[in-house]
Amino acid sequence: MKLRIILSSMLIVIIATGVTFQQLAKRVYQDSPTSTTFPQVSTSTTTVPLATTTSAPSTSPSTPPTTTTTHVYNPVPVLNPPVVIGGSGHIRTTCPLTSPYASVTTTTSTTSTTSTTTPSSSTSTDPSTTTLPPTTTTTTSATGFCTILQVGDSLGYGRGNAMATRLSRNNWLKFYIDDRGSTGLSNLPYFNWINQIRDDLNRYHPNLLIVSFGGNDAQQLTGDGQIERFGTARWKFLYASRVHQVLALAAAKHCGVLWLGMPISEQYLYNQEQLVINQIYSHEVASSTDAAFIPLWNVLAKHGQFTWTARVNGYPETLRSQDGIHPSPWGYYVEATYVINQMKTIYHVNLELSSPAYITGF
């Protein structure tokens, strides 16, 4: 009888509070301190709360935003993080992609021609000079071909192919791709990208190296006698040293570097891991020479939040693949268009875009 009374009392409490075990577990997960060294999000904010909360923010312009005290998903402080550019201590080649200060020189010259009139017996020789209209010759210090090498994981493969297609009309560019699925900078025993990039630089002699890693790097770091759990201070140090190695290899070959960041994904924990990795990329590029970091976090996002679809060039298209991490073909087209436009700004060079893809709405 006492047992029945106790069970009945417990049931009444649960019904009264309206808290299910699943909701309780979510609240514990949100409010408990993390055991890793991932960046901690603010506990007091006016941004959109996690999907696990039951109340939706008001869309009425007259209603002030609701303040919540639970952890929220606010991956970056601004919707469009700026491009990070390292130092430019010297101009390496005549390729405009790696010579952002290459100048265009216009020369105006006047050409004169001299004709001689055949003299008669009563006249002396009288050369006649005719002045032609001035001619203008435009020359540029950037001559010959420029070679681009794109390396990375499976995300890089999609980006590289999309960029090569968008740049196909620039016949002064040579574009090479070397991407390997399921690889990265964390697990060098599986695939050693340091050695591979060194070999690629010697083989292709690129003027610009485009790097796209991170998709598989949120794991235990191994190689070079090192084993370290992801997210620790030592893991960050070791991973940053490998990023620095790649930048140093390119610098030694007088090759510029464009390092592309990871985009926002559907998965909350995966995003927190990628924020750590993107931060390392940004920091290492900022302290290097002739390199730039292009964040892609919000290129496929809707007002800073993950979205599956958008209007591309005016038509509804799917932006992401089923895993919520890889872009779809249209997502890659949008990313490629964005990166190429950033290249035009960084290097002050005119790049013709073939079939550009822009998000025009949601």
C-alpha cells in the first residue's frame, strides 16, 4: 500500500511539472560544463535559441527579443566574418594572382616616317617627314601562365572542381586538383599531407595553393610520434604546427596560399569542433606571409543559421547533401563563386566567371 502511494505521488509530480526524461536530459546537457576545451558559448544572449528549446522567438517587430539563460548556438560574432590576410613582404612572381601590386603600364609613342623625293636636275634633295598618329601600347607586369593547385579532403574535391569550371574561361590559368577523401592533417599515418603537398609543389610549381581541410580533422592527432586527444591545448598546438608547416612549404616555393574555412553544418557538436579548427586556420594565416584565410561559415547559411535550400540565381535549389556537412553541387557552385570573387579583391585581378551562382533569396 505504501509503495502504491509513493508511485502515485511520483506520477502526480511528473505530470504537474510537465518534464519528460528526454527534456530533462537535454537540459542537463545544455547546462552542464563541458569537459573539452571547445569555445564556450554565452549563457545570456538575445540570439535564436537552440532547437531543443520549445519556445519560438517572436517575429513581431514591436516585440523585443526574448532573453534566454540557456546555452545557445551562436557560432560566430558576426554573420560575415572578414577575410584574414597575412603579411605581404615581397612580390614573388609575375603571376597577378600572387602579385597583388602588379601594375599596368600604358605607353604612348609617336612614330615618324621619312620619305625622300627624287631630285630633278634643277633642285636639291629634300627629305619629307610624315608624322603618324600616336599609338598607345598597354603592357602589364603580369605575363605568362598562372598555375593554381588545390588540395584537400572530400569537401575540397567538390570545391576544386567547381572552381576549375567557373575559371575555365581564363585561358592564362592552369588549375590542378589533388584531393583525397577521409584525409586531413590530424591522422598523418593514414595519409601524410605534409609529404604530399611537398611533392605536389615540386611537381606542379604552382603560383597559388588553395587548401581545404578540416572535414575529418576533429579526431585524435597522430603521427610524428604524437598522440593527443582532440580539443586539448596540446592538440591545438600540434595541429597549428602542421598548418604552419603547409604555409612554410608554400612560402619556400614563393607560392601564395588561400586557406578555405569549413562551412556551418547541421550538427551542433560538429560545428563546435569546426569552430576550433577554423580559429587555428585564421590565426596561423594571419601570422604568415602571402596567405589569406577565406571563411565559408555563412556562405551557405540563412542569416547565420544552417539551411538546406535557397534560391540560387532566382530558382529554388538544394544547398547541402544528405549528411548535412557536404555541400550539394549547387552549394559548391555558390562557394566557388564566392571564393573567386574574393580572389579578385585580394589580388586585384580580373577573373572571368563562367556560370556564376549566387544565393538570391530563401
